[in-house]
Amino acid sequence: NAGVTQTPKFRVLKTGQSMTLLCAQDMNHEYMYWYRQDPGMGLRLIHYSVGEGTTAKGEVPDGYNVSRLKKQNFLLGLESAAPSQTSVYFCASSAGGEQYFGPGTRLTVT
Amino acid sequence: QQPVQSPQAVILREGEDAVINCSSSKALYSVHWYRQKHGEAPVFLMILLKGGEQKGHEKISASFNEKKQQSSLYLTASQLSYSGTYFCGTLGANTGTASKLTFGTGTRLQVTL
């Protein structure tokens, strides 16, 4: 089992560009989450999903969109990247208790 | 609102003990603890449910006082492998079924020889 995987691992964007981060899990979990981690801020929830076809806003959703067309995949999109979105992005999945995290994507917006 | 963790950082010699606290301003259903090593993803340590329970994991244990809306993580006889940043994640009493955690800002623990 691969657990939770994220692609890409690193990305550099210019302001205004768009991109999609992909998260995949093979544990048949219903719940999936996207977090961003900034120095001194801990993990902050961007969006989450409680099942295929559902999404909901977290603490810091502005500037991001998500989709969960398949149970195993959770996509995070940035339509027009801004320097404030420079961060490490973690995806996680859960069956309702422990959350399993992916390895992270380091995104830099210049 | 993020739970407050204290201390923000602590340096220990191998074999010493440490306590990390997590305090919330809202009623809690459960508290999760995770450890993150530098450059890696957070890894689950334990969950504590309301009811004042205490759990253990190797030489790491934790308690949860739902009345005080606080949890503490106890690391005894620390090892070099315990170094990392510890996060508590809280689940509010009225969060519903989403298991949507709110994480603290972390406590950086460094164990030295």
C-alpha cells in the first residue's frame, strides 16, 4: 500500500499562474483534507471532503478550489497564484480517526 | 481558533522528561497528537477522547481533561528519536462527522546527547 501520495513534490510558479496539486489515497478513506503549513503557524485546513463528490471550506479557503470526483483522489487548484500562497501543502486522509498525511508539496510563488 | 501549545520550544538531554500542553478555548470532543520530523509529514501518535482518559505509546503518554479543555503530552526518558515538532489537533464538541481538526502551532522538541 502506498498510503497517501502527492504530486508534484516541488513547484515554482510565477504570480498569476495556475496549477493543480493531486492527492491520492489507497486506503478507501471517506475523509480527505488539504492543509497548508507555514513557519510558526502549524497546519491550517484549506478545504476538506467527507466523501466522493463533496467538498467544504476549511479555515483558509480563499484563493483555492478543490474537487473530489473519485473517492481516492482529492485535487487542490490555485487559479491565480499569489506570493502569499508560498507554503508547504499537505494532503491527509482519514476513516474518521487518525489522519494519514502525504509527503507534502513545496510550492513557491515568485 | 487554534489551540495554544506550550512551551513553543524545549531542549532536553537524552533521558530527561518533558511535558507539552495544549489548551483550547472551546469545548472538545477529542484531542489528537502528531509528531513531525524536519522535512517530513506529520505522523500520528495518539487520540484521546472525552472522558478524562490517558493513553500511552512507548514512553510517550497523554492525558485529556475535557472540563479544562486541555491535553498534555508526557515524554519520559527522552531519546534522540523524539526530536521533532509536536502538534495537537483538536476536534470540537459540535464539529459533526467531518473529523475536522484544528491544529496548534506546534512545540519544537530537541533532544541532545
